[in-house]
Amino acid sequence: MRRISTILLLGVLTLVLAAPAFAENQGGTFTLDPFTGVTIFDSKKNLDNGQINGLRGGYNFTSHVGAEAFFGYTQTEANRVSDLPIDFYHYGIDVLYNFHPDNALVPFIAAGVGINQSNGPSSPGLKNHARGVFDFGAGIKYFISDTVALRGEVRPAMNTEGGKWRTDIEYTVGLTFLIGAEKRQVAVAGDTTRPEVVCTSPDRGATGVEIDRNITATFSEEMKRSTIDSGTFTLKRGTTSISGKVTFAGTTATFDPSSDLEKGTMYTAMIAAGVKDVSGNELEHSYEWSFTTVAAPKVMPAVLISLEDSHFDFDSAALNENGKTILDYNARLLKASPKMRIRVAGYTSASGTNEYNQKLSERRARSVRNYLIEQGVAADRLKTIGYGETRPAEYEPVPSNIYSEAAKANMRVLFEVIVK
């Protein structure tokens, strides 16, 4: 016990005398914690108190919230069975909540579940066993560099034996190593100047913005990273918030949307008032700016060419003079708008077999395409598709009546015009 007390005393003195630090608990970092201390066993367990040594490893999801797995080993003795040696293991997983994570001194609380396992020599009245436990506790971390903190804590662990609660208490000290931590930020002495947003990308009022890009804001000075996150750097489409990840490097904050933005849409980005520079000075007013993404393709109203006798010969893909007259007009429109791309879609009435109508609709669409090419429309601007008797404009109660108004409405060619 004297050795254990010495270790604890040295740990406390180290925490008190450590040099001032400017580092902080950072989100997005892995942690590794070797520790030592003492386990005080519940008196009903009839085990001697002993030194505990172990290791914790975890991840900080944010600067406040983290999780860690732990393993501790205590060598003790069963004081009611001739002082037989016992190997005692405590392992499990905890969730941590860190208070004031942007300070050098970070208090925290923890809670989780685990296993208490004791192994010893076979002896009457002494059995090896493993029991589930609930543990909780509190402690402090004191950062002495960007990546290293001193850590001390008290951790009770509770389980039931014989229908009654038993509580062991662990007092430990150790080191916390942050893996993946960014360089610490040091306050500038005498700095009382408020930070400002000096430029953004995209610029305020920008149009034609690509839909797969990040949004950035650059400040007049280095900012405190922990104050700039998805709660203080936001992006909205109208009143709808856009999800994304916020990162910070140097003087620039970056918002990376979770998915591509929508075309032809105005978005508003905002840096909230209250974000701080490294000296603690706050941005006085929220900074907003809007931009519009690249325009979406415009679908123009369809131009319908009815496939009555006035446009095609009956049961034929050959255009008659009435059909050619309408296509001459459409060809002039297409040549006047060289960015237009069209798809020619052929349809038929319900008379005839499905297979025949499908092929007829495809032949008529190709006939229209070929005629437009002959009139000077580039071939790569024209595509065709046939739908046969599917997707009718009107229901045909008597498919055999090829002269019904419904049949005439379904015999058509549809121009789907896309402006790029």
C-alpha cells in the first residue's frame, strides 16, 4: 500500500505543478491512456486492496463527447482463504462527457458497462467467476501540450452478488495521448480586435456555382476552432438546412455538403455571431451571403405532331406533305437554337399487335429524325425512341376503330426538347 500511495501522491503533485497549457480536448481525435492506481474492493468480497494497471483507448466524436474501451489488472489476495493470490480483471467500454473542452483543464464524467473477472487457484470456498458491472465516475484532464494531458479520476464499479450490490472503487492517474490532434492555438497578448469575415467562396451574389463544391469563409485572423462547427457555420436552401461537415484550417472555415447541391437554386450560408478568435474576441454580427448554383436544364413545352392521315400515310412510316410542312417549321426552330437537343418519341394507337405497334412507332420516329437531318439539323442533336401503344394519350374502348378520336390522339410523335 505504501508503494501505491506514493504513486498517487506523485500523480497529484504532477497535476498541480505542471506547466500552464494552451491546448484543448479536440473532436475527431483518437485517445490512448496508460494508467495506474489502486482498487479498493468492497469489504464483502474479502479481497485485499491492490494496485491496478491498465490501458484505455478511445475516440472523441466531438470536443465534448467521446467513448473509450478499457482494460485494468489488479493482483490481490483472498484474505479469508489463506491469502491465496487472485488475478482480478476489469474491462469494458465507457462514454465520456468533457466540460470546458477548449480549456487546458478539462473536467469530465464517465459511465459505462463492463466485466469483473477474478481468477485464482482452485480451493474450497474460492471460485473463479466473471460478472457484469456498471461503472461511473469523474475526473480531470490537464493538457501540458498539444497531444498530451495528465489524467486523474475516481471510478466506482457496481455489480450484484447474492442479490446484493457490491461496489469497488478505482483511483487512477495516467496520461492521455491525443492522436490526430491539430496544432494548438495560442492567444495573442493584448488582442481586443474583433474578427471579421474578409472573403467567401463562392462570392456573395455569385451565379453558376458548381453543385459539387465546398463553401468557405476566410477570417481576418486565426479563429478558435472549437467555436466553428455545424451549429455556427450553416447552409440553407430557403428555410431547409443542408447537412455537411465543417472543418477549419488557418483562417479559413470550410463547409462540405453531404451531397451535391441542387441546380438552379439559391443557397444562403451564414457564420453566426459569437464565434471567437484565439484571444476570445467574438464576431460581432452574423455574416450571411447567398449564391445560386448552375442553371438546371430547361424542358421546353413539347411539340406534338399528330399521326393522323394529314402527317403520315396510313400504316406507314412515310411522311406526307402535311407532315413535312410541320417538320420544315421545326427544323427552322432547331437551326435557330443550336444548343437544343431533342428526343423524337413515336406512339401508335391500340390497333394491331404490341410487337407490330412497337416497331411502327420506332420507324416513324426514325423517319422524322432522318427528315430533320436532311433539312440541316445535326444528327448528334437528335435521338429517337418508340413507345408503341404504351403511354396512350387517351383510352381506346374499341381498339379496332382506327378512325376514333382516341385512336387519332394516340397516333402521334412527341418532340422532347432539352436546352443545355
